[in-house]
Amino acid sequence: MAVDVAAVRLDEAAERALAHDDAWDGFAYHIEKVCELQATEPAIGDVVTGRYPGAARLMAVCDRTQAAAVRVIERAQRAGALRPDFTHEDMLFVFGTNALLARAAKATAPDFWRRGVGFVLDGLRTEAARPLPADPLSPQQLQQVMGNLTSTP
């Protein structure tokens, strides 16, 4: 998949998420759409997680995608719908695990990713929030973790 096609699809997902009247619905749409793109077009996962840090165009799309995610997250938090301790760095957990599971289950259960997304979204609602057992990643830690995920042995 060309970087430009991935950029268009990810930009469109963010735009549609922000266009929802309800901030939670927009947030859920964004998560579901990006996860669906990862499941149906695995190269999208490479863009979202910045798998190839040396590829300037790819990283520019990754940065833009992350900035859009921040807007979607902050909007849902301002509305009181998304737990306040969820950070944009936590998106690594959501999208990283989805990409891995979607790839692993593609031949056996191609829609299995939808179940995982359902569990994640239920746990991210404000009313479901409980104290978390660990601190969120800092931006520097996020970069290190993403580098560890994307490095090849």
C-alpha cells in the first residue's frame, strides 16, 4: 500500500471522528476505523506505529496520525466520556495489540479484532475507570517502545 493511500484513509478516519456530534461516538469511531484498517490492510499498522523510522514520508504520516488522535482523545475527555488518564501514548497499546492480533487471526478468525476493540472501548469509558496499576508512558518511553517493536533481530 502506498504511503499516500494510507495517509488519505487515516486522515479521513480522523476527520469523520471529529465530525461526530457526540465526542464518545467520534472517539469510538476513530478507534474502530483505524483498527479495521489495520485488520484489512496490514500496512496501515506500519504507518500507525511508525514501523520504519528511517522512512521520512511514512513518519510524516505517522506524526500527522498521532496529532489527529490527540485531538480525538482530548475532545472525548473534555466531554467527560473518555477516562481522563488515557493518553495518546496509550494508543500504542490499542493499535499495537490490534495490529498483532489482527495479523495472527486473519486466516482463522478475520473479525476477531472486533471483539478486542469492544473490550477496550468498554474499559475506556469514564464510568468504567478504576485506578491503573502503572503510570503511562512518557513521550520518550513511547519512542523507545515503538523502536523495540519495530526493530528486527
